[in-house]
Amino acid sequence: MRAASPVIAQAADLARQFHDILVGRNAAGLDPWLTQALGSAIGSFARGIRRDIDAFRAALTLPWSTGPVEGKINKLKLIKRSMYGRAGIDLLRARIMA
């Protein structure tokens, strides 16, 4: 595959490098990766990261995460969707507190 499509091979390599940066929380590796990625097939993805670079750096360097809250938010949205049009806020509140 690499010989057949060097563009796809480069995009796959950059995706793996980005994964390693995130998993390793390597904020120092973000700028060199962005430089490479901006001129590649995943340039639009890299431009999106560059637009919100401060948030990405914070995610890589700070110990805080919204992960514990995400599960609760998903549960709330699921309950809300399942009750669409059936009941008011009182029943929704009762189901969430259960």
C-alpha cells in the first residue's frame, strides 16, 4: 500500500504520530507535527487543531479532564431522548435522580 499511495502512507504515519502525541501527552511534539501535517493530506485537520491550539496544549499538559462528567451527560441525553414528548420536567427529574 505504501508504494501504491505515498499520500495515504504519509497521512497514516501522521495519524499514528498524532495518536502518540495524545497518548504520551507530549505537548513538545505538537508543533513539529503541525508543521508536517499542514502540508499533507490531513492539512484541514491540522488547521482545525491550530485554530484551537491553546485547548490542545492544555489537554496535553493539565491534569484535569471532563471525562468523569461525560458519562453523566450521555446518560442525561439518553433519558431525555427516550422521553421526548411524553412528560414534563418533573418526570425527567425523577428519572435522573433514580
